[in-house]
Amino acid sequence: MPLPNIFTSEVAETVIARINRLTPTSQPQWGKMSVDKMLAHLNVAYETIYEPGKHPGPNFFMKPIMRLLVKPIVTGEKPLKKNSPTAPYFIIASDKDFAAEKARLIAFIRKTQQLGEQHFDGKASLGFGPLNKAQWNNMLYKHLDHHLTQFGA
């Protein structure tokens, strides 16, 4: 079953409404991240798109593993598993400003929606190389949904 299309205004605004239900004291239903770190973690996905060079991406040895083994999991329609491993640059070690991370994430989601799926069709991702618009949608929506569900939003 296809995932909701994050490139549509309706889905983007539904996700943003879920983000707006979070508070600085929201607690995870699983995992170790605090809500501020989770928002920062979600922002990393968008930083890799809109802030090239900020994150190193996979090294020469990891790139084929990422493309062959991880890409189908991340860009497919099957939900992510709880406590799934993540790339090192997605790990947020320090506390973050909840309001600032929330505002950044909402801005990234709106920018992505406004650019639209055609902008992303064939665009290379940092870890997986070129993706089609469905793969971009699945990766972005699924990641957001996974962590918002983690925090009960």
C-alpha cells in the first residue's frame, strides 16, 4: 500500500499538526532519544538535502552496503522497526533547543512540499544515490511517521 504523499500540502500539513502536538516534555514510547534530540535527528535528513557538505555521508566501503542492503528498507513502503540502527551522523549527542528544532523541521517539510515531487525525482541522496520521487516520499514520510509515532504524536 503506498505511503501518504509528503509532497502534497494536505499530508505535509497533517505531519506538521502532529509535530505541533509535541511539547518539550513529550516522552518516547520506545528508544532513548529525548524529544529535542528526535527533532534534531529528523532535521539531519533535511540537512543532507538542503545543506550539502554538512554531513559526511557513507565512506567508500559503506556506500555499496548502504545502496544494496539499507536503501530498500529505508525507501520501501514497509514501516521502520523500533530501535532500528542509524547512520552515525544521525546520532544526536547533545541537548537541543526544542523550539528551534521544531521550527526548522516544519520549515524543511514546507520547503520540500513546495519544491514538489518533480524536484526530487532522480535527485541523489547522500547515502543512497539517485532516488525516484516515490523513494524520496517513502524515505521522508516514513522517517517522520516513525519518530512522531515514537513520541505519541
